Amino acid sequence: MTHNTLLQNVTLFSPGHPSHNCVVEILIQDGVIAAMGEGLGLSASELIDGQGAYVSLGWMDPFGVCPDPGEPWKETLQSYSDAAQKGGFTQVAALCGSNPKPDNESVISQAKNMGRLLPAEVLPLGYSSVGGEGKEMAEMYEMHQAGALAFTDGITGSASLSLRTKLMQYAHSLGLNYIHFPYQKALAPDGKIHEGLVNATLGFKGIPAVSETVELLADIELAKYLKTPLRILGVSAAESVDVIRRAKADGVEIYASVPVLNLLYTDEAMLDFDENLKVLPPLRSESDRKALILGLLDGTLTSVMSNHHPEDIENKKLEFDYAAWGAATLVQTFAIMCKAFQYERPELWVPLLYKGNRQFMGVPVETIGEGIEANLTLFTLTGEFALINERNPSKAYNVPRKSDVLQGKVLGTIRKGCFMKNHD
């Protein structure tokens, strides 16, 4: 029997579409958009009142970490997906697994098979090197065959220039996507926060911007030499934005992603020693934050990632020096972006969530309309949002700034025609 769902009273958000910013009805039949317009007036198995909210293509998060299998008390695939759905995502790309690690086809296959059945589809990423240690190439092709979306060592490992050359060349020859986090640890020995006035005031060793830009410059030169696209994970410094802007002007194909926390918070947030904001790349200065915003608005940078990295209380509630890296951000990613871009037209930044993030991952971007699978996100750009007042499906302890009042809300998502409504 055909299942018909009629989504009513929603405002289409799709810049370039004839009905952008218009109130529409969307008829969904068996998980596919069958019609879109006004006055459809057809009998439906299910009626959904969008309450005047915006509806867009379903959002995608391009990078996070899920320690399941291995450490399910920090986060399971189920809780990761539930948190992502609450945050408005219909798909999330994640490094899944801490023991065993995602460097073989068995782990990828398990995550892929489980992830496709969850509220927000989990698309597994594979380690590009064995154990993510940056020493030896992992079985990338086999993992690709098992369902890995792309390959990276995340924010913990960085392959040598020699191995990176092989990874970029090998991935490009097979049509795979290799993603690199530019961070030279040797230039930031025992660094804890951004190198600037704050780290000097607190007495912590700093992480200078050059530790990022030196690796980025090397990546760009390799991309020129190998004639391959370049995908950069975790841009945080104004100098990096300038480097990418110049390289793009020279014809280098670069896709770059920014961690969402870096769009709103700076190193001054570390003055109260909040270990939940101890992240890589680090929160930097106000001038860096503004440069990231401008880079996203003018197209120099491509996407915004949650950089969700769940931890438990035993690894986070420690003296700042010893606390683990990472913050849990999936649920509040959209609200953080609303606050960061509050003075900008939504047409300039909301598409990052469904278009820019997919472009970064090399995933085709569809135009909302008849015949496409009904993966949609319902949201508002107004209304106060404070995570302390919301239900958080994530198991993670390390949720930063829960009492901060942000703005914008996700009302729910539709995936394969199934409506999942958010509740406070």
C-alpha cells in the first residue's frame, strides 16, 4: 500500500528555486517527493503541520568521531545518530570505532550496515593510515568497497609528507577522497591552547597558527605537483584563510572545512579553564574568528563541521593540562551557526549545511523537487536555544557552554519520508 505524507504550512528554503521563501505543501509518497506546490489537497496517510518553519534539503555533517565499537559508554552509534537528528542532520560522516579502529573493511562494513538504519544515517569514514598513526597506508580500496565515504586520520594523526604524497595520489587514481588535518605537532610541543595573549596570561604552552599554515602550504604544493583536489579538515587561522584564497586564485581545487565552535568562541573563553573547550584545532583570536566567517561567506572555505568528539567524565573532568581533547557539539551546531551568522542573510550561510558540507565530502548535491528522496530538515532562525533546557540524546559528558543562550531551532527531520519531530 502506498504511504502518502503531506507536509503543510512550510516555507521552502532553496535559494535559486522559483518557490524559495514561499509557503508550500510537499507530498511524499513512499519516501519520495511526489509533488510540491500549493493547494495539493490530496488525501494522505499522514499530515504534518510545519508551523510556518523553513524546510530545506536534509543537512549533512562532514566530520565527527564516534567511539563505537570500543567505548560505547562515551557514545554509541545509536546515541550519535539520535544527537545528529536532534541537531537537524539527516546524514553524518564519522570515524566510527576506537577498538577496533576504522582501518579495515570489517569495521567499516559493520558501521555502514548499522548506520543506514538509524534516524540520521551514519556514513563511516576510514582511516587513511593503519591505526590512524600516519605511518603506513591502510586498506583504502577495500574499505571503500565496504562503504567508507572518504579517508582521513582525523584530528589526531598527520601523515608524513612522503606518505601523504602516496595517499593523495592513490586516492585520486581511484576516485576516492582523502582529507587531511593540517597540524605540525613539532611546532607546538605540549601546546594546549592558541598562542597569544591568553595563553601567556594563563601560563599554558601555545599552539601557533604556523603549526597549521606550514602543513597547509605543503598540502597545496603537493596538490599542484600531483594535480589532485585538496580537502582540508579543520581550518582555524586567518593566515590559513589567506593561503587558501590565494591558492584558489591560482587555480588549485581546494575544499576546506571549519569547526563550528571556532565560528563563535575565541581563546578568551579559556580564561575560566573550561576543559570542554579544549579542542583541536584550538579556539583562536577574534581576528581569526572573523576571518573564518568571511571565508565562508565569500566561498574561500567550503563547509562547517561539528567536530563532535565525545568523552566521558574520567577523561575530561581533570586539570586542564591532562583533560582529553574534544567537545560534543552535534545538537547545538545549528544554533551556534545562527548566533555566529546573526547579522548575515541566511541565504549566504544556511546552504553550507546541506550543500557546502556535501561538496566538501564529494557527495552529489540534489535540488529539492519532485522525484528525489524525501530527506528534509525543518528549522526556524528565531527563538532562544539553550542546551541546558533541551533534551540531549548524546551520552557525551563534554558538552561545552550548555547555558549559553543561542538562537534558532530545529523542529525535526524527515528521512525517507519518516517524520522525526524534536521535543524539548
